[in-house]
Amino acid sequence: MFVCEGFATSSADQPLTQTSIERRDVGERDVRIDILYCGVCHSDLHQARDEWHNTIYPCVPGHEIVGRVSEVGAAVTRFKVGDLAGVGCMVGSCQACPNCSDGLEQYCDKGFIGTYNGIEPQTGKVTFGGYSEAIVVDEGFTLRIPENLDLAAVAPLLCAGITTYSPLRHWKVGPGQKVGVVGLGGLGHMAVKLAHAMGAHVVLFTTSPGKVEDGRRLGADEVIISTRPEEMEAHINSFDFILDCVAADHDVNAYLNLLKRDGTMCQVGAPEDPLSVAAFSVIWKRRNFSGSLIGGIAETQEMLDFCAEHGITSDIEMIAIQDIEAAYARMLKSDVKYRFVIDMQSLKDSRAAA
Ligand code: NAP
Ligand code: ZN
């Protein structure tokens, strides 16, 4: 066991503050990663504030982690000290169920082990995420990071990237298809970039008129202000696929009605309260309403390699870890361009000053 610094919250209504946390020693199959950057996902905020009603406190969020390997266990074969490495939303799974056997560890029948708010099988303790100096992870859940990309801008690919890549691939998005992306936040802006790179005709739906120009720059062929009914009606019965990346309550029927026959709308945004689907939204035109959870480890590596090949990273705003609460406040106002990333040097600096 070793101690390192992190940012934690002790209850749903308390801010995150600097705290010393314990990490397990590097085991045979583990790598220790000294964290350079960690993206700030809206899931971190949902979890810190117990909006999914399952948070174990203290909670150290963060599951978009990029860093350098500083120690490896005796049985580790894929990493050596000094290598770049990444960790996303999972740090373990049963490895035996049909879903794990298919490389879909996120759908593990025993439940995947979350990078935070999970129970670490090695110690029986709660997992702590990437808002910290270091993390120890099984090499099987550690990703290789391409050397040719900006490291801070790569971090959000580990969640926002794979969460949007996986459904776009599963529903075979490509040339000749009209694809909608709802919400230009962390996930949404990655979905726009990825669907564009896959060759689809991309339509962005936003509630923020100030994001229209950015939407086009990021790869949208059309941008619709979703609060304007006439703009929505012009697209009725026309979409092959729509990816809903919205973090708050909203009317999904407005989007389902834009799908053509047998079209699919996939929910990746995870608002606190249930969404209401009108029966006739799916009865008409035999439409599908589905969902998707992050992506498996092999597919995450495939996504990173796809991004390296296409020069795709996240558009980021770098913050010091001490500014995390201000970042959350802006996130709640849909005011992020388009992902906050914590420079972990800020944590090392404050430790040195103390
Ligand atoms: P984010 O950066 O805060 O983006 C959410 C976007 O949704 C906003 O930028 C805004 O876009 C839109 N929006 C916000 N409030 C809205 C409202 N009331 N009505 C309509 N649109 C609204 O969040 P994120 O990090 O991308 O995460 C999005 C959601 O995905 C979260 O719920 C998160 O927990 C979830 N998530 C799911 C998975 C998964 O595996 N399924 C993985 C990661 C995250 P505009 O300004 O363009 O309207
Ligand atoms: Zn996330």
C-alpha cells in the first residue's frame, strides 16, 4: 500500500477537496501509472453528487486518464517503465462470462469494476479514480496511447471517445447515412468528429445557438437549434441513426419522430430521472429506442488507433485541479468547450508548496 494525493468529496453536497488516498502496491499483473492528465466527464459530476443514488463516499472521480508507467509487476508483458498508458471507465471484470469472452467487458454479467465507485477485487476496497497523482491498474485494463497525439486532448477519448465510437460502429454508421447527434458537450463533440470521419452526413442538435459555428467546424454538415419547432419539423422521418448525448431531462420523442422506418435512436446520456417514451413514437415507422454503455477494452484500443490515424482528439480547456468545482458549475450550464481536462501538475505543485 502507498499513499498519494487526490481530490475527493465526502458527501453529495460537499465540494471536492484535496485528500490523501491509499493505493494498492503493484501486483504481478499491475502497472502503476503516474497521471499526467484526467478528463472531466459529466458522469464524474453525477457520481460526486449521488445523482445515480449509488455513490460510496469518499468518492474520487475521474475515468479519462493518461499518464506514464512508473512501475510494472513481474508478469506484465505489454508495458515497461516510461511507456505512455491510458485508463478509461473500467479497471476489471469477471473475464469468464459470455460478454467478457466476447470482449464486451462493459456488459460483464458480474458487473464491471468501475475505475471509481467500484469494489477492487484485489483489496475489497472502493476504487478511486483519476483525480489523483497515481493509479495502479491490471495491465489487461490499460490502454496503449498513440505517441503522435496531444496527450491532454487524448484523455477524453478514454470515455467520451469510446462511448460515442462504440454505438456508431455497432449500428454501422458510414457513407450514405444521415446521422444525428444530440447535445454538443464532451460526448456530443466527439460523436460529431467520429461520425464525420466515418463518412456519414452529420446533423447536430443543440439547445445553444452560440455553438452553431463550432458544430460546423467540428464536422457537422447541418446544425439544428432543437428549441425551434420549424427547424425540427423539416427533418421528420429522415434519420438512419440518432445518438442522444444529453445529460439532463429532455423530450426524446422530439428526436424519435425524426427517425425514418426502422431507424434507431441510441441513448448514451444518462440523466438522473427516467425518460418518457410515447408508444406512438416507436410504433409509427417501427422505430428502435436503444442504449449503449462505454465500450470494451479491445474496441477502446481500436478507437484510439482510429483517432491516431485520423488525427482526432478532443477540444479541451485545461484546468488546475483546484478549479474543479468551477468546472462542474460551468458544465451544468452547458458551458464547456468541449471537455475540461485536469493538468495533474497542479496537484504536484500544491503538494510541493505545502
Ligand atoms: P456535457 O459535456 O455536460 O454535455 C451535455 C450536453 O447536453 C450539453 O453540452 C448540452 O448541449 C446538452 N444539454 C444539457 N442540458 C440539456 C437540456 N436540459 N436539454 C437539452 N440538452 C441539454 O456531458 P457529457 O460529459 O458529454 O456527458 C453526457 C451524458 O452522458 C451524461 O449524462 C453522462 O453521465 C453520460 N455518459 C454516459 C456514458 C455511457 O456509457 N452511456 C458514458 C459517459 C457519459 P447543447 O448546449 O448543445 O444543447
Ligand atoms: Zn465518462
